[in-house]
Amino acid sequence: MFETLTIEHNGPVATLWMARPEVFNAFNEQLIDELSRACEQLEQDASVRVVVLGGRGPHFSAGADLNWMRRAATASEQDNLEDARRFARMLRALSTLSKPTIARVQGAALGGGTGLAAACDMAVASSDAVFSTSEVKFGIIPAVISPYVLRAIGPRQALRYFQSAERISAERALPLVWCMRWHRWSNWMRLWRPGEALAGGRPAGAKAAKELIAAVQVSRWTSGPWKHGAAHCAPAPHRRGTRRRVGLSRQALARLDETLNPINPQE
């Protein structure tokens, strides 16, 4: 049924394995499509209570497949837009699963690989794990993964890492909330303790908890402090010889971020 991934069942826990270790589980059109279909399948399987996302081989995911990126360089704008939409739909399917999701991260989780980890409810990393939003090195931005990375680490940290493309070790990732814990590879089976705890809850309760958090996040940006920042989104009056200003300026983003988030003690 699938060529680029497998699904392994262990009681109520299903592990979704990306199976392209020869290219460090980099994703192309086929893997994106199969991940979307696998999420739909697991959503409908009442016997599955927890979903773990992992990658075969030494690395979780190196992001976009280079051959896929080369094809994109010669594709039409419409084709590239549709590819981005397919990727966005896949991340949304993973993020909106009604069951708890855990990213099992080892080795590289770069670019879209970081996005996959962030789209899960939580992530557990091995001691050799490395995260990076590396898109800026290629002159592009992490647009499709940005909602999930922002949810994981917040706007202040995203402002730094989206622009610097720094590589973040598992130890450094923990206080930044890229992952909930890191461990030596030999201790991996300890992951199943929270996995079993998550599987012990009622499915309707887990679904409602995820919907509650999503609703609170939306409310956070559509009321209260956001109204203060909304004025900065409005286009400036258009005058002859001047350019129309649209969107948030860097200064407005910084002011809004300071309003919404306390100073991070880790910095």
C-alpha cells in the first residue's frame, strides 16, 4: 500500500516510519502523499490511540529531497504552488489528528524535518538530534512549516532561528521547547511510558483537549493584545510618490511579540 513508509502497531500505539534512509528520509511528492494518506488511515482506525512519527536509519528527516528541489527549479509557478499546498495539507493532517502524536527524532531534523517534528503534539529526541530551520541558506523562507514551529517555540525564538539557520542540538533544544526531553539512544524505550499514559485516556477527551488548545491559540491572536498590533497591519494612506505600506513591520512584530510573550529567561 505504501512504498516510502511503513506503519507498525504495538498495542494502541502506531508508529509511522518514514522509510527512505538512503536519502535521510528526505521527502518528495510520493512521501508527502503517503504521509497524508497514512494520517487519514490512522485517524479512522479506532484501535490506534497514539501515533508516533519516526524515520528509519540514522536521521529523522533531512527535509526536502534534493532531486525534488531540482525539479521544482524548472517547474511552473503553478506546479510549485500546488506542491507547497500538498505539503501544507500533509502537515495539517498530521497536526489535526484527533489522537496524541509524538515525533521520535534522531540525527538530523532539518528544514521540513523540523516542521514534521513541530507538527506533532510533542517530540522526544536522541542525544545526537539536531534541529534547524535551514531554508534561509537557500534564499527561501520556512513558510509552510512556520505555523507549527511558531506553536512549538514562539515568535521570539522563531525570529532568531528563521533568520540565522543555526543548528540546535538536542540539549539546547530542550529549554527552547523544540523537544520535551532528550536521551541517550539506549534509553529509547523509556518513551513508551508517556506513550502508554497517553493511550490510557479516553479518545474523546484527547480530541477535545487538542481542540481546546487550538481554540485558545486562535483566540490569543484574535483578541486582546492582537488588536493593539492590528493597526500596524493596515495599509498606510497612499500618497503620490510614496509606496503603500502593507503587513507588519519588523518593529511592529517586535512590539507585538513583547506584548504577547514575557522575556525568555534562557536568553
